[in-house]
Amino acid sequence: MVLVVGSLGDVVMDALTLLCIDDRPQLLELRKALLESHGYRVQMASSGHAAMKMLQDAPVAAVLVEYKTEGIDPEAVACQLKLRFPSIPIILLSAYTCIPERILWLVDEYVMKSEISERLIPTIERATRRSQTDEIRKPASRANAAQIPSKYGSTARKREWPP
């Protein structure tokens, strides 16, 4: 959230716009209601193609993408976003605990669905603040990142970007 002082000295909140990508309209509506209750403006897309079109028309502060959805490949969406809009943070949402490491390298943050109520808003704030200050990009962070098993049997290690 960015605070702006109005011409009369009053504080006006300039709401950041977020783009949510999910193929389930009811979940998009629930997420929209949650985010709007915290002062965000929310755009919704039901496909990666629709999301890219929306991003060309209007910039957003961050993109929230669901990991497992019909007709949406989160890895392809994240690749396209990073190629075309590298400064926009991507936040991956998932009920799964084992996310392929290659996807975690593409996204800026990862939030488990079981933790959305307590972690989503702080995660959005951290990701948007980091993108505004041009911090060096690192792989997706989460409290238990060291517990992510890789396809080789070891655990993921935090590394500098690029790999």
C-alpha cells in the first residue's frame, strides 16, 4: 500500500492493483473479496493468455497464480511473465507442499493455501516493496524452503539468481 498526501494535507491511500490467475471463478471472487478488504484493487484472469492481455493494457503491482488449475501451466505463465514483465513479482499459491524447484526459481514468493489467511497479505507487501526498491531477485522464499525435496533427493538450497 502506498500512502499519498492529498492537496489538503489529508492522507489518501493509493491502492495497488493485483492480478489473480485461476480457472475457478468462485475462488477468484473469494480471493478478490479478501484482497479488496485489505485495500487492493484486483483484476482477475481465468487463463494465462487472458492475463498477458490484461498486463499489456494496464500494469499491476504483483501477479498471484494458482499452481494446479485446468488449462493453466504455472511454469509457462511464470516464464512468459518474467520475459515480458520482469519487474512484476509473481506469487505462487498452492495446496501442494512439493513444488518443482524449477518453478520456485521462476516465482518471487510461494504461499501454501493452508497459510493464506496469515501469510498472503504480508507476502504481497514484501514482494511489492522489494520490486519497488529493485532488490536482487532470489528464488521463491517461504518459511520452510529448506524442506523442499529436489528431484535428486537432496533439499533445495537458497541460491543467488540466476542459477
